[in-house]
Amino acid sequence: MFSHMMVGSNDLDKAKTFYDALFTAVGGKEGVMDPKGRLVYAHKGAVFLVTKPIDGEPATFANGSTLGFAMDSEDEANAWHAAGAAAGGTPIEDPPGWREGGGRRLYLAYLRDPDGNKLCALMRG
């Protein structure tokens, strides 16, 4: 359904440190800067970008939004979470772990990136 996801950043160097840590922790590659000055990450057939807003205004995060990253195992989600926290992210919500409700079982780990975007590592049980 989605072609890509993109978040804004006010500090691309800080964002690169953070997102490089997240993606390499789960077997991805470090981001590359494209000709338009955006950080681009490609992993498992998906594309994720980080950019300064093109309107010149400061990047802000959306209240109520979450970007979810699919994980293959609890270990992968935990590595993602630990790498993100060590690279300037902020752990939020409950600690990484299983949540059950509505007939579903999910392993979830939440972070905010250095610009405040809410991210989630998710593995379906």
C-alpha cells in the first residue's frame, strides 16, 4: 500500500546518526544523501527518507502519529530499540515487550527520534 515514508528533521547529521544506528541494528545499511539533500534508507523492499522541510519552515512531529517498522524477532526489535536509544533517541511508552488485546499479540518497542517523531518496532505474534 505504501511507496515510502518520510519524516522531517532540523538536524540531518543528528538524524543520520540515529537512523543509521536503527537500520544497521536490524541488518540494513547506513543512509545515503540523495541529490536533493535527503537521507534515503532502503531495507526489505521499503524506502524511508529524512529531509529538511522544503517550505523552509522548521520540521515538527505529528501528534498522534506513529511510524511502524516491521521486525522479524524479539531480538531484532530489542536491538533496534537499544541502538536507537544509544544514538540519541528517547524510549517512550512501556518497555519493549509483548502486548495483547483485541485478539492480537504484538511485540512492541517505542522510541522518539531526535526530532520527536514517534517510532515503533513491531513483530506480530
